Amino acid sequence: MHQIDIINTYLHLLHRSDRVFLYRMFDSYEHLTTMQAWVQENDIDLPFIHRIDSDMFAISQKARSFLKLQAMMHYPCVQEVERWVESQNELYHVVFLPSVMEEHLLNKCFTSKQWIDQYQRDNVHNLYINDLEEWKMLSFNAPSSSFFEALYKIDNWPGLLVTKKEKKIFIPVSNQEDIDDVFSLIEQEKIFDKEKPVEDAMYIMHLSDLHLGPKSKKKGLSVLCDSIDSFSKRVNSSVPLQFIITGDLMNSPNKKAIASVTYFLRWLKRKHHGCVTYVLGNHDVLFHGLNIMSSPKTRIIASLLEDELVVNEQQKVIYIKINSVLGGNLARGKIGKKQLMDIEEELDMVDNLEEYTLIALVHHHVLPIEKDDFLKRKWHEKIFIHRIIESSKVLKDSEYFIDWLKSKGICYVFHGHKHLPYFNHSDDLYVVAGGSSCGGGVNERKSRYLSYNVVKFDPISKQMKYCFICYDDITKLERQRVKVHLF
């Protein structure tokens, strides 16, 4: 547990997210001792935390409420926490967040207690980290609603996250004068009167491998829809939320599955008013293991096919939809030279093509993918048979495809297929893999995760800013993980 994670856990306690706070504190004994040291260093009056030794940790590890913890400890921690939260509600909590760019001039100041102490006030509690090495581990477990206020603006750090009770605001700063202005507004109690600026950035939600149709996916779809709603409320952009889906929308192409997909796509467009762009995956064209694209069932799939290029004229973005399932066999994929030549002809017809950012969408993975360390590994992933299984899922002409992307100056490619989210950067090419957005194959102890990616695109610089890989727990144990990758 690094310091920013401790601060996030602390914010959970401030806003009485008791279950998440206890889950994080008891995640491991190392986490507990780190939390104890941090509480002591910051003169935080919570004696119950220091009463938990290694023996008590083993007894109390399964406590998911302060009432249960109180019964296990035989200590009135409920009243202690309630009194503490009530006292903290009168304070402003200010989190100094350094830039993710290590060379920023304010970073040394933001990690210095002596420098930050000049902003100490009777009604202010300042929080900070003192080790910039932590920014190499941009992974957050169960981000609080307050921390999310700053996290979605991580490309604008350094900045100050200011919270009081349920109110919160993140303000980017570039020099000490900006910081002085923030504390002046705090002293005048006008900090939350400051208007949150409307961004011109475009947020893209990358979904993949939903496998809609079976009843088992209904719960995952419900959690996903809740996550999409929550995300859309957090961002404040003039540009509607965009959606890209990289294949396997359904589990098998039958009428029931197509009806589920159609309903979901209409829900995205109706509720969030954004563009929805998708490509097909092998499950979208396979009926119980048999390729149906050359059979009469092609008509069923035809209703889901669109043009090869989707042009967003306002943000100057072109999505290139690449079909990797026509030439493959079962789970294998193939694109083929003819399809890429056809796409080249389409691109040649676009006026002022150099003004657009090109984004390729394909289903099959183009590079090897690694699983995050915290996830469980299946039995076959540890033995030789795993290589055989993997060989049945590859994109056969991936090397040719990568060379083609580079020759056309396409820097961004999004895909799915393996149900494992991943971020890779090599030779000016960013490859972003989507996981299974309704859940499937991604587990950690008692948690089962669905995953999706959130990408921020700046139309002014014509560059992607960051990619969040988001893991949401289908069991609704309030466990969420967010990994941040910067472009």
C-alpha cells in the first residue's frame, strides 16, 4: 500500500465508506502496519488502529463493518470513529497531488513537509506524499468518490484536491501564486463556489467481449450499465461520451442474443447520446463452433455490419473498423491484404486526411498479452498446454498488420478477444486490449471482475492523454481497481 493509496483509504473513512476502508486496511498485515505508521506520522487520533496487533489482525481480518470489528476487539471503535468523523467534518482536507511528469518544478515542493507546512491552517488538514517513486506504480484500489474527482484529471496534475464533508473540487496549479489563490478561497469559504470548467476533451469508453445472450451475463451487464452511468456523471465535457466495442458483442449469433445486443446499443445511444462504433468478434459469427459467415445466417449478422470508416468530423477522429474474423478458423483471426487495400482506398477519399487522428479497431490481439499480477491464473496457464490453447486464438497476419499500421501513421489500435485488458507501447504504436466488459475469466480470490477501458483524447493536441483500465467487481463487494497508463 503506497502513500496515495493510504490517502485514498483515509478519504473513504472521512466519507464513511466503512466497508471499503476496512477491506483496504485488512487487505494484508503489511497494509495495516503501513496505515498505522501513516496515521501516527500525521497525528490522526484513531487509537483503535494502533490496538490491532498481528494476533488481533488474524481475528479481525474478516470484519466488514465497525460493529463487527467492535465485537471482535471488545473496544468501542464505533463511537470513536463517529466522534472523529464529526470533528473532521469541520475541516477542509487538501491533498497535494504532484505532476506525473517527474521534472515538474512543483514536485519537489509538493513532497516536502516543510514547504507544505506554510499552508497549515486551524481549519485545514493538508495531505501529501513524500516519494515520487510511487508514480511509477499508478494503480489504485477502490478509488473513493473524492479521489476520482482528481483522478480523471490526472493529465492536469499538479493540483489540489479540496474536500469538506461531501463537497469536493480539484484545481490544477502551475505555480505558487495559484496555490495561494486556492487557500485564499478556502479562507473566504468560497472554494466550492468556484465553477468547474467544462472540458473540450473527448472521453472514449472501450468495451469488449460482452458475450450477451446467456442469462449468466445479465448481472454483469447491470453492473456495467451502472458503471457507465457513474462515469458519465463524473466527467464534465462538452463532447458526448464515445463508445468503442471490439467484438464478441454476443455469445452466439441467434435471435435472442441479437435482441440483447440491439437493446444495449440503443440504450448507449439514447441515454448517453454518444457515438457507438464496433467491430465483430469470432463469437459474433460462430454458431456453436461453426463459421456461419458463408451460410444463409449471414443475413443475421449483416444487420450489425457498418462502413469500414466512421468519421467524427467535430473532433477530427476516424475509427477504422477492421474485420479479423472472416479469414480465420474458429477462434483464430486473419485480416488479409485485400481488406487493408480496400481501407487504403477509403482513406484516400477523405479530404485533408492529415488533420485526422486515426484509430484502428480490431477483435483479435495483435501482440502477446500479460495478465495483471493480482489476478488468478488458470491451471493451464502454468503448463505447456497453455501454448497450444494460445495458438488457437492468434491473429495469423499480425506482423503484416502492424507493419501496415506503421506505414499509414496509425498510432492507436484497440482490440479484445482474450478477455484480458492490457496496455502496450512500442515504436510509436499504442496497443490497448479490452477485457470482458460483462465479466469472464478475470478473478481474484472472492471477487469476479468485469473490465473496461477509459481513454481521454485531447482534440487540440490530437493526442490520447491516458488510458484507465477499470476492474469492477461483479459481486458488488465495492472492490474496484484502476490502473493508469499515460500515452
